[in-house]
Amino acid sequence: MEHYFILGLILGALALFALEVVRPDVIALGVTLLLLLTGTVTTAEGFSGFSNPAVITVIAMFILSSGLVRTGVADKAAGLLGRVGGGRPALLTLAVMGLVGLLSAFMNNIGAVAVLIPAMFLTAQRSGYPVSRLLIPLSFGSLLGGLTTLVGTPPNLLVSTALEQAGWPGFRMFDFLPTGLAVVTTGALYMAFAGRHLIPERKAADDLTQEFALQGYLTELVIPPGSDLAGKTIEHSQVGSRLGLTILRIQRESDEGRVTLSPGPETVLYEGDRLVVEGDVGGLFDGRRNRSLEIYAARKLTAGALTDDQIGLAEAAVAPGSRLVGTTIDQGVLRRRYDVLVMALRRRGHTLQGRFVSMPLAVGDLLLVQGRREALADMARGPDFLTVNIVEPKRRYPHKAVFALASFGLAVGTAATGLLHISVAGMLGVLAMVVTGCIRPDEMYRAVEWRVIFLIAFMMPLSVAMDDGHTDTARWLADGIVGLVGDAGPLVMLGALFLFTTLITEVMSNAAAAVLLAPIGVAVAAGLGLEPYPFLMGIAMGASTTFLTPIGHQANVLVYGIGNFRFLDFPRVGALLNILIFGVTLAVVPLVWPFTPVAG
């Protein structure tokens, strides 16, 4: 019965991950609470993920990555693109994937993508090459580059931890390099000479109001003489509740055409005021019929009509680690922090209208914002957004770059040589960065993507519950898998584990997939009487082969909205890449990690 309970828990979590009706970290919390409430794991075991060395190492890598960005080390690397790639598309694609792959080998994948996105737009502008054909290689290259080192991506650390928990020595810093390098090389060559031709040229519209499909949703109205709205505040006019409209902007001719942005509820309306409003067509017609408002058709609501010498429009993507993730626009946090007005939101290629202001913001959401040009510049320099149309350099501290590199080198070097455990080495590097001023203590906490940390930590008790000391579900599942394909040999088993990992990673976090499948991989190896290394390496490779959907990894999500891609653009490019990496993994892993019988 315990086996079926755990299996049902796994399937339920997978379904919720796929449906995306609940945040992944909340799903993981629910999994842990069910295990605690049913007594499957003890209280100490239920919260042991937060003290797990793998989780500590992931926290350290978030902070170390932020230090490299803050001191301009990553920006210097981005500056090499134009000189290396030149105007030749194949070389440019190789340069993009090589650079982001190198960065991702030692820093957070999402951070590597985020810091290079502005360079992609600048490179595209200078070379005349479509930016859409740089963004997908950028995302895919970050995933592949993370496969080359122990710290390159959380799944690598998590499968190593699973080995240690099963009594085997874990992977070392560069044990992933031979397989990872073969995979990266295959992926880069494919994208340079074949894959880039499959990426459609997604051009932005000439006008941002067209791009966000606002012409039919934004309307300019005038308050006519005798209107019952004249002399009332916006709050007392009940424009929102009665007519279903939101006033975005007021232009008052009687006051020398002064523009009021995002007027507050206390703003008084006067006859002759011209209002830019958003709302459904029915509400607008009701207003016209009641003579409270008249449609003002003197000009078309284009980007030009919504901007002037002081007021601008910009596209801004919600950055990884943004403090605004999870907040809603109508809570006013964004307006108070940056003094800008959000006019539209695009999520996963679809422009959301109506009540998008009450939807929690997520990483990769693309906002159309209006504000004073200095406010837009502040957004470009701040940590919360990656601005696409106004790309200005973030505040950097290049004089600290040498200290950042030394601190990072200290962490990697002591871990690679075995002098310190990777978790201790990572925290030593963090301390060195803080002491040398590469990153401030308050920035250190903001650098950590805590949702990822909570997701990993709360999924770990599930692997504890599956082990031999609890429900023995991992061995039960492994015996079933071995019974199905065991006679076909270990190579087929390796392929099956790789494929299953790849498929579930398309609908759930790669870290969660690694936590779930690593103990099964260890149990499968035990069932075959073999050492677990090749099977765990296959699971690690499969966990980062996330190319079939734009939602399988946050790096894909980030470029999805910014590049104006369609959902099917990713499988069109990524399906063949998945097949190639599957073949390379089956060819290389057994050469580097032979199927060795367990001694004794």
C-alpha cells in the first residue's frame, strides 16, 4: 500500500507541475507536508533538504554568479561576441553558444542568459542578423554548458548527492566534462549549421501598440460639456465599476496640454479632459450612449500618440530574481518603485488584456510600460527588469572584477582539487566576495532564487521516503523497470532513463526531476548488479535536455517572451537536437563510465 501511496504522490505532483495551476515550490511544499502528516518521514527528515550540501551549494552558486555579473566580468565576456562572430551567421551562432556555455559551466544558467540578452540585441543590430536566431541558441547553449561541471546546473549536484547518500563516492568537479563537452559540441554544431535555419525570423511590429495589440483596446475619450463626470474625482465618478474602464492618462487642454500619468483616485475630472482608457468595447459604447464620455477620434492611438519629448514607451521583461515576481500590478509595488504605468502584459507569446493587473508576475513576462524617460532609464539600470527597447548598462563595479574572479577561482579550485567539499568551497568563495566588496550582504540575499531553493529542499524528502529504510518504493519501481527492459541490456536501460528524464523535465523543474529519478537510477543499477555512475550520468544529461517546449526551463521562458516566439518554434528547432544528444549520450557515457559489475 505504501508503494501505491508514493506512486500516487509522484503522479499527482507531475500532473500539477504540468498543469501549472500551482507554483512548483508550493507543490513541493505540499508533497513534504503529506509525507510528514502521514508519518512517512520524520520531522527532521522532512526539513533535511535545507541542510543538504547540494542545496547549500546551489545557494552559493547563485551568489557567486551575481558577484561575477555585478563586477562586470560577464559583461566583458559579452563584449567578445561581435569581434569573434563578425558578420558570419554560423560563426556568430557558435560564438553565442560557446560564450554562454562557458559562463553556464560556472554560474547559474538563467543568470548567464539574462546578462547576455542585451548583448544579443546589440549584436543583432550591428550585424543585421535577426535577434530571434540568437536568442534560442543562447538559451539552448546555457543548458548544454551547464552539463560540463558539477556546479553547472542543480541536477548535476543532486545526482552526485544521491550517489553519496547511497554510499558511493559522488562526482567530482570535472567528472561531467567529457560527456558534457561532447554534448555541447554536438549542440553548437547543429545550431550553427542546421538549427538556426529552423528558427523563424520573429520581427517586432513597427509600433509597440501594434505589437501588443492595443489599438482595439486603448481608446481616447473626451469629457463633453455637461457631462455628469465633470467636477468629480476618478474614485467618485465610478468609471471603473460603472463603465469597466481604467484611466491610463489625462491630457488637459486648459492647462497648456499638461499630461498626467497614471492619475490617482483623488484626481478631479474636468470638461474637455482627454482620457486614454483601457476597457472592453461594450463599456465604451455604454459611455457614449450616456453622454458621460465621447470617443475622441482625432488621432490614432499609436506609440507616437502615447509618447512625447518627456514620456516614452518600453518593453520590459521580468528578470530572474526580480523582487516583483509574485506581486500583482494592481498592488502598486511596481508603480511606487519605478513610477511607470503598465499598459499591457504578454505571457508565453500571448498578450493578456482585461484583468491582467491582478495576475501575479512571473519570470519572463513582457510588459509594455509607459513613463517618463528618466523613469524608464531607472528600470533599465535596476535589477528587476531586462528592458528590450531601452537597453542601458546596469551599474557595475569593474574595479572589483579581479577580486570576483579570484573569489570564484578559490571556490572552484578548492573543490576541484578535493581540498574542500563543494558546499564548503562555495561558501568560502561567497565569503571572499562579500569581504572584498564584490557583492553587498543585502545583495547576497536578493541574488538567491529562493523559489528554486524551496523547490529542491521540499522535493528531497520524497527521495528519502522512497529509499530502503522507509517505503522501499525506489527499489520496487526499479525492479519493475528491470523486469521490463533488463534483458535488453544496460545500454537500453540507460537510454530508457535518459528518455524518461527528458520527457518529464519538459513539464517540471529539472532539479525536481533529478531528485525524483536519481534514487530510482541507483536502485536500477543495484538491480542489474552494476555501479550506478553511468545511469546517474544519463539522468543528469537528460535533466538538462529541455528543448521541446519553451516552459521546460526558465532560460527558455525568458527568451520566449522577449523573442516574440511561438510555442511550436521550440519543438521545431529542439526535437532533432534532443535526438542527437540522446545518441551522443548513449555513445559517450559507456566509454567514460563503463557498465562495471559491483565488486564482491
